Amino acid sequence: MVLAAIFFGGTPILATAMAYPLAICAACVITSIIGTFFVKLGTNNSIMGALYKGLIVTGALSILGLGAATSFTIGWGSIGTVGGIEVRGGNLFVCGLIGLVVTALIVVITEYYTGTNKRPVNSIAQASVTGHGTNVIQGLAVSLESTALPAIVIVGGIIATYQLAGLFGTAIAVTAMLGLAGMIVALDAFGPVTDNAGGIAEMSHLSP
């Protein structure tokens, strides 16, 4: 909204440009609520699979919500110029899509580097066999490696959105990413909940 006020101040499009990020967030909040109803265990009883199902539904519905927000606020045509770059509603919609894609890629990368059945975690477990030193070294190496891909994805998203609509396009992409925060935080909260449940079950001498 601040960038909209800076770039479009004094123009007829100011009010709608400031309302556009709010419309995106409102749409994504609604899609996140709808996505929670799809978090159900499948035939394989995978809890993470159920959570990811809700995330996928939320992401898919957010694309529709993003399109609706674009259509009903700023439209698909040209709305002005930012830093010498013509800003079009269609380009801003694509910027929002890039934000959603960046979020999805970060989730996939995180799952790869933290999954117990994936190479990074297994390599740390194997290094633990030979002692504490190798465990620390391998853990540090994997942690440093795990930051590379997210950084590349984020930088790529910034470059792409800036080419499409300048700084305002980058801001719209970030807004779309934050719109999924509700479902992402729900995924993050799953870890402590299951850890506490596991600890209680262990202290109660319950079967796995």
C-alpha cells in the first residue's frame, strides 16, 4: 500500500492500486480457511500428506482468488508506469502467481532437507555413527547447503517480478506469499504438537 501511494500518488488509480494488495490478502485468507476443510487423512494415514493436501487446495484456490482480485480492482490493462516500466494488471497477476510458486518451491525444498526419508537427514544420521565431531560437521554442511536453493528461488522471483512490473510487482508477489501464511503457519505448528504428543505417549509408556 505504501508503494502504491508512492508510485501512483495524485493519479486516478491511487485508490484501486492501494486496495489491490488488501483484496489479494482478503482472497487468500478465505482460501486458507477453505483449505483447512480438505485436511483429511487418506488411505495411507499420512499426516503430512493430509496437511499438504490442504496446502495444495489453498494454493489452487488462491490462483482463482488472485485473478478475481485483479479483475475487480485494477483490471487487466495498463494502470501506469513504475520506474520506466509499464504496469499492467495482467503483469501484476503474473507477479502474484510467481509469489505463489516461490512459496510452493520453498515448501518442497524444506521438505527435502528435513524429511527423515531424504538424503540430507540420512547423511547426518550416518555421520553420527562415527562420533560427535562428524555429526556436527555434517550437520553444519547440510544446513549451509539447504540455504542455497531457497536463496536462488527468491532471487529469481525478485528478478522476474521486477522485470514485469518494477518494485510494485515485487511487492505484489510478496503479498501473495504472505496470503498463504495461515496455512503455512498451520504446517509449522504441526511439529511442536506432534513432538509434545510423542513425549506424553513415551512418558505414559504407551505403544508407538
